Amino acid sequence: MLDELTGKVALVTGASRGIGKAIAVGLATAGADVAVNYRERQQEANQTCAEIEKLGGRCLPVAADVSVAADVARLIATIESELGPVAILVNNAGVTRPQPLDEITEQDWDEILDINLKSMFLVTQAVLPKMRTARWGRIINLSSVAAQTGGVVGPHYAASKAGVLGLTRVLATQLGPFGITVNAIAPGTTRTPRAERHSEERLAATARTIPVGRLGTSDELAHAIWYLCTPGAAFTNGAVLDVNGGNWTG
């Protein structure tokens, strides 16, 4: 990654570990100053920032529940005060809760939709005033192959990730005239701390269903997001970048 993002402030939600951490470190490698949002994992968020600071960049860990409007307002105010206006937003915060249809309660449904979808609306809305003023912004939303296939996690998860694609496209249409592009990444099965709760045998069986013969990596997703922030992707708007190894089973 080249220093193409030097001088830009990036916010990555849910960035204390896994995919979010890789994205935050990747953007820092490209020169951005990074705000690392987390909800509970303060120690891991601090470790992510320590890695970024070793690269010579500025990093700010900020605790906030991005599904709550008041927390989001505090999050953005803190970032703007300490680092500057957010120019790059990666809406990564999300939760996976495998459940069969008959076991999903109203509370389960609401929590998944709040964390996986409403949070993206709230954080995007909060950063827009400064992006519009600057007439430049990059917003990348994390969806999933489940948005297109249904997947195996559950209807609440698939619905939330499909909603991300709808949100991405309408925002791309409305914000493009302000120099703000909005795109989505739809990962397939990726090796993360959450995935590694499963046995190696199960992960190997999953890998055999993927045409490239392996799981994805967090670094590969980070590289895709870096691309969407570069000048070469300035005409890419409202797109869904499928990073799934050719697997469409979810």
C-alpha cells in the first residue's frame, strides 16, 4: 500500500480485532490517521492503536455503541476534536448470531438489525456534514455473501446484510454529487477470531466448498477497502465488491 491516504482521517467501527483491526492497520499503512471504535474490548483496541502508532501514524481508540445515536454523536465529536474531520468511514461493526428461524425472538431480530444496519445509517449521517463541506469522502459498508444467497446464519442476519446493500446504493446516488463515494464489500467465509471458534476440521470442510480452496483473510478485505479509497477508484460508486473466493453458498 502506498501513502495515498496521507492527511486523511479514517474511522473504522468495530475495529478492536479481526477484520476491523486489519482494515484499521491497512488504512494506517496507506498513510491515514485512524480512529478505532470499539464497544467493549478496550485492551484489544489499545493494541490495535499500538500497532498503528508503530507505523508512525496517529490513532485514537474510542468506545461507543454505534447503534445508539447519542453514542455516535459523542464518537464523532471526539474524533473531530482529537484527529480532525472524518474523510473515510468504514462501517464494519456487526454481529453474527446463528439461529434457526423458530428460535429468533423479537429482541434477537431488533439487536441484529440495530447493530448491523441501523448503526451504519447513524454513523454515516453523523460524518456527512464535514464530508459535504470538504466535497470528498469515502464510505465503505461491510455486507456479506449472505445478503445475496441467504447464507446459513439466519434470516435476521441475511436481512440486515441485504439492507446494507440497499442503503449503500441509495447513499451512493444521493452523495455522489458531493464528491462522496459509497460502496460495499461482501465477504465470504473469512478466517477471523469468530470463525476460529470452530474446529479446524469444520474450517477445512468449509474451505473445500470454496473454488479457490481456502478461507479468505482479513488482510485481503483490508486491501479491497484500501483500493476503494484510492484515486483509481474515484469513479466506483454504489458498487458491491464480492470478496468470496468464488463461493456463492454463503
